[in-house]
Amino acid sequence: MSPASPISYATSADGVRIAWRAEGEGPSLLFAPPWPVTMASGSPWPRIVTSTFGGRVIYFDRRGFGNSQANVEHSPERYADDLEAVADAAGLTEIVIYAAAAGCFESLLLAARTSRVTRILLAEPILSGSEWRLRPETRSILSLLDQDVTTFWRVMGQYAAGWGKNIGALAGTAPVATSNPGDIRALFDALGSCELAGVAPLVSAECLIIHNTGDSLVPHPHSAELARLLPNARLLLFSSPDRWAQDSAVADESRMFFGGENVPPPPRRDAEPLAPGCVAGLSARETQVLSLIAAGKSNREIADTLVISRSTVATHIHHILEKAGVSNRAAATAWAIRHGLAASRP
């Protein structure tokens, strides 16, 4: 990979200067970071992003943070403006985005505005900012701003990594020196006003949602509901005790998603072939799962029967609903009966 380019500046719609830089060469990807990640914060995200995308990655600092202009207006609409301004400054005609947590808000807002956004990978999106903003731990962390900004940042880093986990580079002081309480509070308020339920149906971009069900900070039902609302979305659930860990199957599917139709699909997580005479492209495992759904089994019972994790069951069910063109388990059961799959046994 080529070295990082020098920091450049994009001018957003309201005149605010947004710092950005690019790393690598080839097709371009715009990274929409979770808060409070900045280009100088030493977060694990560059490693995660480059493990799934081998081209040119564009990073930026949110308004009010890092090298971007401080003491500015904050709102979800302004964040979407900033994302588009960085894309314009980086010379992107087609916008492909890797968005993480809070970065999913502005990415979907921008995608609802313009067809220039063609693909978005959404890592652990938050569906409702107000729900997140009202959590007791969020309110407690924000209250630390009244005492000491350095303590606030350290607790925020621990919150982001997971309570009791090693926060590594997030323990550094880089973000502390490049932010102020006013912008932090304004950002909290802006994120608290973000609601994706009304935005998602307007997004035509192809979306891949990945969610670590082992992460207690962002409940995976948020991702399941968002996948239902987005017209062109696929949900991939996995489980890891490390919030930022992704197994090889997740990385493979992410690479395929960014690589387009000419990249051969990776093997499924359970390496199952398509079932002989399969219906609607269901694999042998998906056919087994569907037969158990039709038998009235819960996700836990299906997992116990097939000796797989419940998160894997949830991923199979999402794929089954998508392939069958139905929206719930009852409809899937009726579909299985119509296609002669309800009586099959694992």
C-alpha cells in the first residue's frame, strides 16, 4: 500500500472545512467513522477496512474534531453534507462507503439524497439515535464533560471497546487535544436526533449490514430491522467476544460485496452446497433450517438440533426470507408447505 497522502481540506455546504486524506491506490472507498474516531486516534478501524478493501481508502475527521474546523453547527444533515464534500474533493463520481456505527447515519442520509452512492457496508448500525442517547450509560458518560474532558475521553474509549476490555490505542490522548466540550455536546445532540426508520426506504444503494451479536453496545435487532426497511440490503450476523474482530467468512463476504459481480462468491459459513433439486436457491442447510421453522421450532431449538450458533441460525433465516420473498416465519412456513419442504428432516 502506498503511504498516506498529506491532509487536505474539503469545504462543506455551509463553508466548514473538513480534513481528509487518502491511503492506497485503485478503486476508492470512503470510510464514515464511528464517533469519536479521528484520523489521529489510532483506532483499529483502518486495519479492519483495509482487510476487506484493497484499493484507495479515504478517511476524514468529523466537523468539530481532529483537524477539521471546530466550534461549528452539528446536525445529521450537516454530516451528510460533509460526507459528500469529502467525496467531491477526493474526485469520486460513484460513492462507495464503509460506515461504522454512528457513521451509518450520515451515509444513509446521503444515499437517500443521491444515486451517486451505489454501495454501503454498514457495520453495526444504530437504528434510533434517541434510543441510544437515552441509555443510562450514555447519559452518565456525557455528564463527565462537566468534570474533566480527559476523563470523559478515557471512559468513552472504554465504552467503545466494551467494558472490561483492553482499549489499546484508544487510551491515547490524541482525541483529547483536538476536540472541545461544545462540539462533543453538539454531536451527542445531533446523533440523538437521528432516526433511520423513515430514511431507509428511500435508499436505492446496495447495502451489506454486518453485525457482531457478541457486542452488547449495539443490539443486533437494530440491524435486522434496518435490513427489513432498506430496499436492497443483506444482513450478515456473526458472533465474537472481541467487538472489532471479524472472522474470515465475514471478511470474504465484505470483499465480495466491494468487488462487484465479477468476484466469485466465497463459500458459505457452514460450507453447505446447494441442496439437490433446491428451491429458490436454498442451500442444503437453509432447507434444513426452513423445515425446522415449519415444524414450529425456535431459533434456540434449531441451533441445538443442527449444532450451530443462534447467530448462524439468524443469518440462515434472513437468507431464507430473502430468497423466498417473504417477510416473516409464518409466511416462510406457508411457502415451505407450498414447495413441499415442510416435511423434510435434517
